[in-house]
Amino acid sequence: APALLVDSREARHERTRSQLAREQQGGLWGDILGALRQEAPRAQLILNQLNPLVRTAVAIDEPELARTSAEALYGQAALLSRRPLRPAESSLINRSFLDLLAHALRKDS
């Protein structure tokens, strides 16, 4: 795999706490869980430097294409993680796919 998304125990705990707080919103437990909110630890994107695709992606000079490539690698790693995707992740995967497709079509014409 070109990239992996590594999730820490703290990140999983914060997602669970946040989900429970939303489910209990407006109640005493929702208020308590909301007060416990922390800066959400995030999963880390680990790039496989031995992968030829990653080597090519990190050498891209065009800023917009480099950003889109990084987003696509993140999206692929999120899909491989087999955890439910957040709406923002689904949107990112869709946008990066369409941007890469548009770039490929421009290059061929």
C-alpha cells in the first residue's frame, strides 16, 4: 500500500466520546461529555517511501496537483483503514478523484 492511516488509542477514544456527546445532546450526560472535549488527536498518514507512486507524488512541483495527490493518498488510506468515513473524508475522496481525472484528461488533450 502506498499509504496507511495510523489511528492512536486517544483518537479512537475522542471519536467515541464525541459521538456519545452528540447522541446525548441537551441532556446532563451530553453536557458532561461535551465538557470533557479535548483537542482531538488525529490519525497519522504514513507514506511508504519505497512505493514508486509515493516517490513520484512527493516530487510533484505543481502545488495544486501535489495537494490533490496528497488528498488522494489520504483518501485511499482512509478506505483501507476500514473505519467509517466521516462526511468530510467522503467529500475529500470524491473531490481528489475528480481533480485527478480532470488533470489526466487535460494532459491527454
